[in-house]
Amino acid sequence: MTTLPTPPLRVIAAMVCLTALGPLATAACDAPSPVFVRSPARPPARPAAAPSSSLLASGDGGVANLDPANATEGPVLAPAPPPAIRPPGAYANIDPTDDEIVAPPDALPDCEEQLARAGVVYRTAQLAVHTEHKTLLCGAPQVVTYLRGPGKIVYEPAPLLTCSMALALASFERIVQEEAEREFHSPVVKVVQLGTYSCRMIAAYPGWVSEHSYANAIDLSKFTLRNGKTIEVYRDFDMSDDPPAKHPGAFLRQVSRRAYDEEVFSHVLTPFFNAQHRNHFHLDLARYRGDGTRPET
């Protein structure tokens, strides 16, 4: 098996162009994931300090105190750390142990119940897992057509998404409407999306597969408010390091950064990431994370 070279952080999340989306979207790309071995997008964690001579890792993951002065009839296990409490609406994959898995996302056993609780109106759909081009595994075991979410936003066209992405999109609508109220005092009623499913590798990085191959991603280009005003990523995204001076730029800056910082999506890529994203936001639930919402430093 050939191991792919580890590219820089920015390259790991680089995207290949989506074709047939118009002159501005032909270069639309998404964060890549390799077919065989994925290099984590996050830097490796600092190794933990070596245990003292009185501590030894026990077989079941706890820590056994073997200090003779404190000896007991058996190992004394330190309590396991409590599971991390995630913010409401967080669906980003933060598990570092599955970064190298390249496959469609797992089905959710309670998908319908979760969608109902989230206020999502949807149609069940099919996207059979299959192989294309001999080695490219595409499709997903569980997809839905997203019709309407809790934010009462219409998507044009209605997106085909994995169940987890549908839940994340519903969570994203909360952020969108909060920021729309803050900047415009008018809710978003429509969003134009450029695509969700496309079975393909990354042309610029052979061996890396797109999250779009699983309908586990969506590209958003334009937001329309109830008062008729439109906000377009290509026209209104503010590329300066300073806080945006205009309301549309502030809206786009906030919704994208909050979508990443609040762990709604694994990847949020914007025009800050590269020129291929000059006209859209890419959102996905890859098994590893990447922040494309800030200027490269």
C-alpha cells in the first residue's frame, strides 16, 4: 500500500474544482480525504509526561498505584475522565482516533427521531454505496432530501445529505438567523447551494477523495433575506484582517466562524482558505477537522 506524503496544513484541506456549476464555481473545491492513509489535519498532540515511578498504566485504561507505601490488595484505578460535554448542535467529528478512516459516514440508528426533534422536514432518499473508477467508494448508507429546517429557510435546490449533515445544517440555521437578526433585523428565507453529492477524487491531489462523494458536504453561495436583500459570498465576503466594515461582510464572517468554532461542522472553508472558494462556503462532516475561516498566518 502506498502511503501518501504528508502535505502542509493548508494543502490537507485543499479542494478540487466542481465542474458544471458555472464560471465562478468551476473551481469549487472541498477539503480532501485520502483514499488510503489520511494525515490528520490537526497537529499531533504533545506527548503526555512520563508517569512517576509509583504509577503504571493498568490493563483496562486506568492508572494503577503500585507504590509499596500505599499498597492495597489490588491496583487502585484512577477515575476515568468524564466525557467531554459538547455544545448543543455540535456535529463536527472531534475523535482523533478515526482520522485515517476513509469511508462513507456511519448510519445513525435514530436518524428519524433526531431529525424530528431538530424540526427538519425531509424526504427519505437513497444513495447506494458503490465503487466507481475501480477504487473510489461513493454513496452513503443513509441520506435524506432536506426540505425545511427550524430556521424556515428554503434551499435551492433542495440538498441531498447524510443524516448527520442534515442535523448539522439545521443547527447552522440557528447561527444564520441569529446573525441575520443582528446585522439586518430580517431573517434569511432562502439559500442557494451549489451541490452536495459528486463522486470524485481531488484532481490536484491524486488518491484523496472528496466528502462530496458521500453527500457529506454542502457548498453555499447566496443568502436572501425576507426584506429582499441578498448576501453573496463572491460579492460580499470581506478579505481584510480587520472586522468587516459593512453588514454583509460581518454576517458572512460571523456565520462561517461560528459554524467552525461552535463545532457544527468539521470543515468550514471560505474565501480566506483559497481562491477556489471565492464564491462559496464549503461545510462538511469529515472525520478530521480544518478551519478555513481565518486569514492564513
